[in-house]
Amino acid sequence: MALSKHKGIPYLDNAAGTLTSISATTCKQTINAERAISQFFTFSSDWAQNTEGGKKGTITLEGLITPSIGEAHELFRTWLLSSSGSRSYQFDSPDSNTASLRTYCEVGLSSLSPIHDAEAGSADAQKFTANLMPDGQIYEVIIA
């Protein structure tokens, strides 16, 4: 079964350490992972050989800026400006029911853009982009 691209529920720890859904104002989420690979040659072969190094990931979230306490942008803004350290992040797709895919890890917030944005006379929705860096392994499980 293929996962629907438009379905998912992101969760982030709030300042009290409680996993909180941020789906009401989050519009897009992307998780990427990569492994460091180095190639080398030996005199005995024309073909390159590989050595594997560490893995790293990035998580990018896009959403709407709202004045509401507890919404995604407010959680990211207060985290970036008032505290530090890792928080738990979880993404359930397509939902949090049995047989859904759950991806989770500890993350640090590397950037939030913009912190504030205003334009006179504009009716455009204000959007943000938050970049998270996993602090350790990214896990995936099927919800039982």
C-alpha cells in the first residue's frame, strides 16, 4: 500500500517535554537521510572501492505563522530564542492508527525563518520554515 502524500501528523516536544501535535499549522514535512561514502582505488583493480562512514539526517517543516500559543511556529520560536538542547520529534503517516508508519528521533533546531514577518497591506498568509537536525538515529516502526 502506498502512503498518501497529503496525510501525516507531526509531533514535537513542548517546553515541558510533552509530545504535542503541530499538525494544525504545519503544511509540509520532509525527512532526508544520507550516509558518508568515500571511494578509493588500489593498484590491483581498475574499479573503485567504498568505505562507509556515518549517517546524518535533516528534517524540514513548513507551516503557517499564527498568534496561537502551542502552535508550531510558537514552539519553534521560543525553543530557538529561549532554550536549547534536543527535543523529541515524531511523524505518523497517514495517521496514528494501527498499521501506520511512525518515524521518530531526537532533534535540535538549527534554523527558523522568519522569526517575525510583516508587510503593510498584504493579505498573504505568513509562512515559516524550520530545519531540524536529528541528534542520533532516525527510527521507523509500524504502529501496532
